[in-house]
Amino acid sequence: MAYEEPKNVLISSEEIQLRVRELAQEIERDYAADAQLHLISVLKGAFIFLGDLVRSMNRQVSLDFMAVSSYGKSTTSSGEVRVLKDLDSGLEGRNVIIVEDIVDTGLTLAYLQEILHARSPKSLKTACLLSKPSRRVVDVKVDYIGFTIEDRFVVGYGLDYAEQYRNLPYLATLD
Ligand code: 5GP
């Protein structure tokens, strides 16, 4: 079947680029000029957001990655998440920022915040490109949000549907 790009653009590439640069500035303003930031990204959806975010930052940053999978997210609200790939290094005394693609029910993020907090970082904040507040099941704190959107399934800019569409430079809706 021929490849067809989703046509329902929700947020254009230009809007995303502008907002990601603003977010990087907001984040940088909140830390001392000499503070080193340790950005932790959750694979795979946040990889493009992370790439653009760090390229807008003008200071020492280090990166690490985690991979998680949720157990039966549709049938339980336990928020139990299985860590498929853990971090390469510890977090003690570091200024950690979780970089996520989207906060939906909030279950994944709440769990991540809990397990990373237990590793004694100096500070722990969260940056999400997208938020769907109408879907929230747990009250999770997100310090930096790129865009607040309606309850629509979005793809592009790192986000997939069945591993497709991650390469789109814009965000589109499928439903
Ligand atoms: P939560 O635990 O907040 O319900 O789930 C967050 C995860 O669900 C995101 O990291 C993402 O992988 C997935 N997700 C939620 N909404 C969407 C969406 O609209 N599009 C895509 N591609 N993934 C989504």
C-alpha cells in the first residue's frame, strides 16, 4: 500500500520549533547559570523533542534514556510500569529533568517521577511536549508543557501509530 502522510495538521513544524525554543529558555532561566542539567528521556516518542530541546540550550547538559512499557494500561489504573531499559548512571545530587512526549492519563509519568525521586537527585522536574488534561487519571506535576491539546490521538514529531509517522516534522491527528 502506498504511503500516505496524515493531512490533519494539528501543530505545524514552525509552531513546534518556536515553542521548543521558548521552553528551553524557560528551563534555563529556572537554574543557576553554572548548573549542569541531566535530561532523561523516555524512549521512543520523546527523541525528537529531546534533540531539538538540547540544541536550544546553551550550557552543559548530559543525557540518559529509559524505556518503559505499561502493563495493561487499558484495563487497570494501577499505573504499574515495567522498566525495559534502565538509566546508565545514577542521579544522586544531579539536576534531573524528565523529558516526555505526552502526558495523557499521567500514570506513566507519576510512576517515573516516583522511581527517579527515590534515586536522590538534587532536583527533579518534568518537561512534556504535549498534555491532554481531559484524560488525566492521576494528578501529576508537569513543570514545562509545550502545548495543551484536546483528547485526540496525535502522531508525528517522534510520536507514532504502530511505529509509523515518527519522522513527520509536524503533529497531526489520526482520528
Ligand atoms: P499515560 O501514562 O500518560 O496515559 O501515557 C503516556 C504515553 O501514552 C505517552 O508517552 C505515549 O507513548 C502514549 N500516548 C498517549 N497519548 C498519545 C497520542 O495521542 N499519540 C501517541 N502516539 N501516543 C500517545
